[in-house]
Amino acid sequence: MLLCHSAREALAIFPERQPELIVASLDLPDLGGDDLIRVFLKRARGAPIIATTQHDNVSRAVSAVRAGARDVHVLPVSPAGLREAAGHALAAADSRRALRRAREVAADRDGFSDMLTRSPRMLRVFEQIRAVARTDATVLIRGETGTGKELVARAIHERSPRADSTLISVNCGAFTETLLESELFGHEKGSFTSASGRRRGVFEMADGGSLFLDELGETSLSVQVNLLRVLENFQFRRVGGQEEINVNVRIIAATHVELEEAVRAKRFRQDLYYRLNVFPITLPPLRERREDIHLLAQHFFERAAEAYGITEPPAISAEAMEAIRRYDWPGNVRQLRSLCERWVIIASGQEVTVDMLPAELRDAPPGMSSSRYVVDDAVPMKAAVEGVVSEVERAYLHRLLQRNRGHLSLTAEQAGVTRRTLYTKMKSYRLDAADYR
């Protein structure tokens, strides 16, 4: 800790020593008020600032927060209150640094800027995207609702030779059978009651580019027959038309339906399933990539704050973060994003506490997160066992870090390993102590 008696004295040391936290008086004789906050923020490279003042003036405190101070405390301040404020400020700064690092890493991965992750399973998805993007192979993206299937489709298109052409997305589950056929293939005038003119379908509009068919498992058998015909030779007729139309389209399909079960139940054509399943990509649900929850929450906070014109996005209390990590997120990333937007509105510049959480999050059962240890029977037994052991070890370290709020020495001692060994394993499992503070 370094004590300075004037703003000038503090500014003189900034080039050599960059502080992690600044506690500054707004009443300094050489520089004070909002000007002090702005200058310190610029020179201290983002270190959080807790301001103190002798004047109990609400408008002055609001002005200081708008200038960039995290908190303003009227003197005298209790040591306990100052320690608590400092702890929250440092935790928020750590989270912002972790998010910035993740964004930088994502940018280095060919621009996966909207798909932040530390999860090994998601990183394997990135590798699959890179591999298939440079080809024209049909891709089938599988995963629960809200896991980001359209983001993956867009990432494939943007890394493909077709990137300069259009990507058209269609939610097949949002149309009736007749309207879906018209949406996909177009129609001729008079082909059905409301067909008042000729209309091109999305297959024609996506010619030369990519077509993302979302929720394909919801389509009728009749539509599936026509889709199979298009995928076989990329020819089709508009509804009510006689002309054969040729297109050059890259197909990316997605579904949350278990297609193998749908095939057995005769709800989905087996031949279409084989034609679609050329290159499958499976997205893990959020409950199986819990290490990303804090990172994603910070990302959504910042995006929502920017969209709503809110200067200071909220932080998350340790207790609330524990409940958020414990929850199984049936709506996955989409559900988390929606809740983060709500919290930005109701807790602007404050802290999201447990009482702000929906009941289902507050009531989530305590204990170890419900990671599912999936045995891959497509690999040799030794590799499968090693994979499960890694998952258990990672979950164990995750819980220890949670309990110890990211304290590495204490975590290493309780795990019975050296600090160096702990650091190596954390790096291997992409665990960051900053996420637990």
C-alpha cells in the first residue's frame, strides 16, 4: 500500500507503479472533484477508484460516480466498510480483466468474438468450425434450445469461401407445412389461396451463399421429402410451378430434437438424416460448461449496459454467483443473457445479490455442480477413463476454488499439491482464480 498526500504526488509515481485500487479524497487541495477522478482513471489504466469526501452532498457523489468513481463514501468511513468496498471493487476489476483476456483470446481464434469460452468442449467446437468452414460439406448442429446454434452457423459461414455472399436463416418450426414449403422453395401466382403473385423462396435467395435451417427436426414428412430432393441434386420447383430451378447453396441445419429417436419413431426420414449428418457438431448445454458462466455474465452485463446507455454495469455478489453456478440453466446461454439484461436494469452500478435472483435460482440445490461425466465409447478404454478422471479432477478443483474464493495457496494446501502443480492443472483446465473472487 502506498500513501500519497496530494494528487500531484500520486500522479508522479504512476509511470513506475500501476495501482490495483485507488482510494482518493475528492477534497485534495491541488486537484479534486470530478477532475481528479477523470485524471486518475486515465493515468491508472482502469484501476477502480473509491472516493471519499467530507461533504454529505448527494449531487456531488452522483457526479463523481458519473465521472468514473466506483463508490463515494462520506467521512468518517469505518475500516470494515472500506475493506468491504475495496473487496467488491477488486473483484469487479478482476472479472473485467478476465473478460478482456477472454475477448483477446477469442479474437486470436479467427474472431470468435461472440462465443466466449474456457470450456475444453467448446474449444473443440471451435476446432470443428475451422475444419468444416473451408469446405462445402453439409453441417448438422445439435444442441438444446439456447446453446448458440445460430452463432455456430454464422461462424461457419463467415469463415467459408462463401463469406462475401449472404447467409439466410429460417426457423422451420415457426411455419405451417404449406407456408414452410413456400418459404423454402417459393411459389407461383395462384398456387394456393393467398398466393397473389410469384415469390422466390430462401433457397433461391441464398444462391451462392449459405442457408441455415434451424429446428429442422420439427418439419413434416412431406417437407422432408422435398428437402431430400434438393440436397441430392440442388434442384427444386416452386410451389405450383413446373420449372426446375438450380441453386448453389451450402446447407447448415440445426435441431434440438434427438433425430435418431425421431427416425425410429418414423417422424423423421432416415435417408434425410444420413444426408444431413455429414459433419455433426454438438453444442454442450451451459450446465456442462459452468466455468463459462461468470465470463458470459460479465460479457452480457457490458453488452446490455452499452445497449441501454447505462454507465456502470452491476457486479455479482459471491453468494449470488454461487447460486448462478449451481443452477442447471434449462434455457442455456439465452436464458442467462435475458437475466443479465434484467439485472443491468434493476441493479445499475450496484451489486446483484441473492434476493434479486429468480426463485428457481435461489432454490437450486447446494453442493457440487451437476456436471455429467460422459464416457466416450468411440475411443479406447484408457483414453475414455482418462477423460472421466480429468472431468472429476477439474470439478474438484472448481469447488475448492469456489470455497476459497480463488485463494491459490489455501486451495493448493487443501488439495495436497504444490502451488506450482495447482497452477499447472488450472492452466490445463482453463480455470482462472479471478473468476472465483
